[in-house]
Amino acid sequence: MAKEANSKQYDLEDRTLEFAKQVRVFIKKLSKTIENIEDGKQLIRSSGSVGANYIEANEALSKKDFIMRIKICRKEVKESRYWLKLLDRQDDSELGNERIDLISEATELMNIFGAILRKSE
């Protein structure tokens, strides 16, 4: 049973890492306007922070520390969703679809972290 719980833990670590990687791939495809550069920087920070804070949560020293880190994960993924919505893809339908997929993944991650919080508090 403990092994199964650990594999789920690492699956979420992998999933948050993959989200951050996909965000970076997406940003590289965008036009290099001042807005996209600045918003892209913010998105890179927040998307990477999701997984980094989840790793920290798994190493938490107390339940309170764990809950705080999960709240930060949820906050950072919400922020990532916000930056994704702001980026200008210049009516490129392929980039539009990629953005929709990333927003959908951010929403799912947000819901997962919300569920973890509800079960932990």
C-alpha cells in the first residue's frame, strides 16, 4: 500500500514537471513581443514553482508545512493559468489549441491540489 501511495506522489511530481516543460515549449513558439516576453517570464516562473513546491510539500517537516506548500502549489498553478490567458498567440489556431490544453492541465492541477487540501485540513 505504501508503495502505491509513493508512486502516486511521484506521478504528480512528474506531471507538474511535464506541465512546466510544456509551458516552455509553448512560449518558445510565441511571437517575441514585449508583452509576450514579460508575460512569458512570469509564466515560466509560476509554472516551474508548482512542481518545486510540490517536491517541498513531500519533504515537509510538519502537517502545517505540508498544507502551506500545497496551498502555494495551488496558487502558482492559478497564476500560471492567468498568464496563459494573457499571452498573445496572434490568432494562430495551433497555438490556440496548445494554450487551451495548457489551461486545461492547469485547471486539473488546481483541482488536484484543492482536493489534497480538503483531505489534509
